[in-house]
Amino acid sequence: MFDFVRKHTKIMQFLLFLLIVPSFVLFGLEGYKSAGEQGAAVAKVDGKEIRQAEWDAAHKNEVDRLRASMPSLDAKLLDSPEAKYATLERLVRDRVLAAAADKAHLVTSDVRLARDLQENQSIAALRRADGTLDMDRYRQLVGSQGMTPEMFEARVRSDLSTRQVVQGVTGTGFAPAAQADVALSAYFERREVQVARFNTSDFAGKVAPTDAELETYYKNNPALFQAPEQADIEYVVLDLDAVKKNLTVNDAELKAYYDQNATRLGAQE
């Protein structure tokens, strides 16, 4: 058999080409295209990746929900890197809770799901006078969130399952009696407070210190009688250029000044 392969190498290459290339075209390119459209992986939880496209879609849904509830909200706050990262954190948290619920085999029964849907105020408003649910309006309600009724109920079922994970932690917490007593006592106990005011003016006339006592107090508390050093300074600026601007001298004054100072201004030949 190996001799046949060695002697007919080109034939085997052609057969391998026929087997590999079509499968790559049918499956490999499609998978590559799908991964490219979803973008790079931004997080991984329990071996499952969260891709950029899923992150963007989740943030868009969050922005639409906030704008619907608060129309006056500044759009720049929702498009900030901090807001986008908060959406990613919620995605990771939901994936972690879902993975924990799956590993703990926590499921939601149809009865529990039906009871939660009945208690939903948005769905309760869609009921007719006879108590039946208006399915057309129900489809419109979940359709506004980009889901079908089946998708909405699956999400509610998943939320109820993951809620059991959180309740398993918070529901088993307890407070010691000593800690509870401190909290309750601070809330229920009462205190009576009396205030006595002592004005210096009421006692100033009754005090008669001697000179020795005053001197002793002064020496023991010198900082109370000290003030920061201060200095008052006055100065005059003689600016020759400023004086020249306001000085006007005529020829007669110049000649008289020269005659009076001829000895000082003259030079020996």
C-alpha cells in the first residue's frame, strides 16, 4: 500500500485536494466569517467567550433602556468607556451566575415561571377584562426588546435560576445576637441630655487676680500674647525714563545751565 502511495503521489495529492478543500470552503470559511463578524473575544467565562459584538449589543440594549426610563439623561455619559465597561462587567457577572446555576443543577419549573410572569406588572397590564392575556400586545411588548415570547420566557427562566445562586448566599446569612442588639439598641433606645451654659461675662467680675498671678500666667503662656511679625515699608522709585518724558527744556535754559557749569562741562585742549 505504501508503495502505491509513493508511486502515485500526484494522484493521492489530487484526492486529498478533493477531500479537504470542499470541506474547508463549506465549513472553514463560514466559521472564519462568523468569528470575524462577532469580533475579538473580550472575556471568557467557564470556557465560553464573550465577543465584541455581544458586548456592543448588550450595551446598546442598556442604553436604550436607560434612555426610555430617563429621556433627559446625557447621551455622552452612556457612551463613555466607564459605562461600556460596566456593561461588560454585568455580562461577566451574569455568565458567572449562569455557570454556577448550571453546575449546581438549579432549574426553574414551569409553575414557578408562570407565577413570576403573572406577578410581572408590565404583563399584568396586558390582560383583558376576562383575565386572559392579550397575546398580540404581549408579542409587541417583548418584540420592542428584540425578543420573541419564547426568548423572553427563556430569559426569565434563566434569571430565576441564577437568582437562586444569589439567594443561596444572601439567604443563609445571619447576624449574631450581640450585633443585632447593638443595631436595635441604637434604633430603639432613648437618651436624655441636659445642657448647662457658662458665660464668661457672668464670672469676669468675680475674678480678681494678683499681679504675681498675671505675671506667672504670662510667662507660662507666651504664645497667647505673641503676634506675627509685621513691617510697614515705604519706598520711592526714581525712574529716569519716566522723568524724561515729562521734562521740557528750551534753548535759553540750556545756555544758562552751560554757562553756570562751564568749568565742569568743559574739557582741556
